[in-house]
Amino acid sequence: MDKLDEMMKALPYGNLDGDQVREHYRTYARWLSTQSAQSMAQRREEAEMIFRRVGITFAVYGEKDEDGAGTERLIPFDMIPRIIPAGEWRALERGLVQRVTALNRFIADVYGDQEILKAGIVPREQVEHNAQFRPEMVGVKVPHQIYSHISGIDIVRAPGADGQPDYFVLEDNLRVPSGVSYMLEDRKMMMRLFPALFNQHRVAPIAHYPDLLLETLRASCPAGTAEPTVVVLTPGMYNSAYFEHAFLAQQMGVELVEGQDLFVKDKFVYMRTTRGPRRVDVIYRRVDDDFLDPLVFRPDSTLGCAGLISAYRAGNVTICNAVGTGIADDKSLYPYVPQMIAFYLGEKPLLSNVPTYMCRKPEDLAYTLAHLSELVVKEVHGAGGYGMLVGPAASAAELAHFRQALAANPAGYIAQPTLSLSSCPTYVQSGIAPRHVDLRPYVLSGKTVQMVPGGLTRVALQEGSLVVNSSQGGGTKDTWILED
């Protein structure tokens, strides 16, 4: 242990990261060693006050306050950044481009010629009997064959087969991936609280994400549209991610609309404005498929626009992400992504999947039941950390419940080993301590596949927890990609 490591262990508010400071953290660690616990606590309070004033909250479904209204929470923000060296990021970026390209090819294929199903690489029943498969999309042509324009890929760092740390894809989020507003606001907060740090580190910028997003959306417009009108479609202010919907619309300089603001005439979509109807060319939807059009999906939906799918099928409006994109982020199809990469691109995956047991297979189900207390079990349609069992942390009652659920519906679950996820120094009540993290980069697919350097680092604030979702008590922190 060198002098800096010893100095960090002597900090009055905790050790930075076990007994060692990784090389790319050392400049930051030297700065941190000069900060008092009082000054850090004051900055933490300042950050919370600003976030609350700006309204950076999320709604917690199922929770009510004493007046019966939905509960609004701040997403906890950690002031210690996650730092990733440039070389690691470049490798991650190449893998993300490859993966999202293959996933878009897969979606286009299953709603088109279905070559991968005919080849027997992906079982037909896993696609056509899947709740996320939309028969209404079969044969629909979308611009540039891009279905997932905005993809949020969840990455974890854990020991690989050789025992050395490596990056793995934990999940693909292709329907309506959220969280990018927190990535941007976390960076603004860090620059406000600690401006001197950005003079000491060459941190790659991310503030141009809204520009890249708008560029991606405009590039997806129907053919022949010279100046496309883009809108953000939100379910409304009671949605848990409403802050983000409003934030992104404001940052891009486009209208934020609800379903009641739109109407369809002659298979074109129009927006109601104070100056009369205005044609809409691109809809960045933050509404799930089922609620987009009551004439096609749920007839009781008031969140979408009647006739929207007819305009979509006619090629007169683009919906981003495309209807039916969820077929590629269903956890039952996640194990096949390496084969998709090989089939469509003729390449080996640059990013590995987490080993996965498909409980619909009798041998995988038997293994899962025999090792339930060692595994993480997930619902194939689950999201947000719900419907999940973390075996090593589960109670006897939780294990018994999941045994019954697996026996009743094995096809509804997958299981994965409990990874030894990497941890990141985190400012907690007792001081600075390691907490488990993941990373969600946001990949934009338009004329090219591009992204800003980094993403949203989510952190499990409870000691020993592996669940980073905000709805399950997780927080966020700024992600620094160090430029060469």
C-alpha cells in the first residue's frame, strides 16, 4: 500500500475504496483527501435543495401520502463520481454499437422475413407467443429499418471467466428507456458544486445529448419531409418519469403533448395549437404500446390517439421507439443476443451476456430450483427491480414464494448467477464506503449509431444490496469518462 492509499484510509469520514485506489481515481482521491466532512455534508445538502427546487423527482407507484396523493421522491444523488478510463470506454462503445445494431436487425427481421426463426436459431414460439410481439407490425415498413432509436443498455462490471474484471450486459431496454435526464442533471450538479475538479480532470462532455437525440428523431422522419415536426408524447404529469419527458422536450425545443393534444385526419397526425392544427411527423413516445391507440390496442386507453396506428402503417408518421420494439428486450430472448450478433453481423460479441438459465427448459428449471438461494431470478416481462428474487438476500418465505411461482409458470422466469458486481466509492451516512453500481449508456440509432461518453450510473445505496433501481432504494451518480 503506498502513501496515497494510507492517506485515504485515514480520512475522518471513511476509506475511498477498500485498501487500494485505482489509478484513474488517484487525482480525484488526492483532492478528496483535502475536503472536510463538514464541507462535503454542506454540498450534499445544497444538492438536495436544488434538486427539490427544480423538481427532479419520480413518482412511486402504489405509495400514497396522508392525503391520498401519490408519493413523490427525490432520486438520491451521490457526490462521488464513477470514473472510467478512456480505453475501457472505447471498448464498451464498440460493443454497444455492435449489440444495438444486431438488435435492430432482429426486430426488423421478426416483423419481416423472419429469417432467424426459419433458421431455427431463435425458437419461433418464443417470439410469436410472446406478449411483446405485435402482429400489427408485421409487414410495416419503418424508416431506415430502425426500430429502437433510443436504447438503454444496462452494463455491469464483474469478474470474468479468468477472474479478471470485465463488462457484461445485464439487460437491454428498448421500449421506453428512462433515466437520461438524471445523467444530464447529475453532471450539471457536479459542475456547480465542484467546478475546480473539472479543471483537474479531462472529463468527456455529455451536455450535447439533447442535440444528438433531436438529430436522431429528425433523421427518422417519413420520406420527403423537409422540416419535420417532432413532439414528445407523455402519459401526463402523474407518470413516474414526467420530469424527464418535460425536461427532454424543453432541451430539444419541441412540444410536450398528451394524447388529447393529437388527432388523426386522412391518416395524418395533427397537433392542436393556438394557431390551428399542425402536422406531426415524428413522435418520441414515452407511452407503452398498449396505450398508444384505443382502436388497435386497449380500447379503454385515454393516453394515446385514436387512429395513430393507421397513420403509422401508412408511413405518414414515425413513432420512436417503434411499436413492437419490446420483443427484443424481453428477458426470455436476452440469451439469444450473441446468436443474433453472429447471424446478422457475422461477428463475435464484443460484450458478453451474463450466463442465463431459461426456466422454460426442464434442465434449467431443475438447476434453478436446486440452487435458488444462490441465484437471481427475474420475471421475463419484469422491469424496475420488481418481480425479482435475489437468492442470497432472500428470506425463507420469499424463497418459498418463488418456488411456487416457478413451478406454476416456469416460462415466465429466467435465472442468473449472483455476480460479484463492482463497487464504487459512495458517500453514505457513515462516511465513504463501497456500494454496488451498474451503468446505463444511452445509444442513439439514426443515420449512424452514436452516444455521449458515459451514461447513468445507478448505485445500490443499501449496504450489500445488488438492486440499483430508484424504485427499490437506489440512487445515481455522475459518470466521468476520462479523455486521453
